[in-house]
Amino acid sequence: MVNHSIRITGIVNGVLQLSDNGITNVDPGDTVTWSISPNSGVASITGIVDNSQIDIFNPDPAVQGNGSWMGTVNSSIARGSEENYTINYTTSSNEAGTFDPKIKVNPLMN
């Protein structure tokens, strides 16, 4: 199992800039960690919401002691699945925002 570390590096025209360009390729059981780079314009992550129909994360992402968030990809998720999820955040100027990146579950290798 692999940990995929995603850094929020900025905001351009209301769109979060992520270190993985908004698409994370995972395997079932992998973990995903979201953190904020200094001077990104993002003050905090206020939630990571799995609004998909296939339950991408199990357990759901939760805040860690250092302000980052971590979630585990559902170990029984079908390979080849892909879904959006939502990052809720607050900007440095105290405005609320949302962004919908994508999780792609790697297909089985032949």
C-alpha cells in the first residue's frame, strides 16, 4: 500500500492547484494525504467529502494533528473506477471555497 501525498500549492481563478494536477491514481487500500503549501492562499482544509456513488474512501478522510487530512481508498473498490470528490477549504482572506478533483483506481495489470 502506498501513501499519495497531495499538496495544495495555490489558487488560480478560484481553482485549487494540486501537486498531482487534480487527478490521483491509486490502488485499493492506498492512503491519500492532503496538505497545504506555505503561501498557497489556502488557510485551511475544512473537509474532504466523498460524494461519489461508489464510496471511494473507507474510512472517510479525517483531519490529522498537523492540519493535513488523510483518507484510505476503499479496499473493495472496483479497479478501473474513477470518481470526483470535494475539497472544502478556507482562503487566507477567510473566504470559503470548494474544488472537485478526481480519484482514478488503477486497472489490473496483465
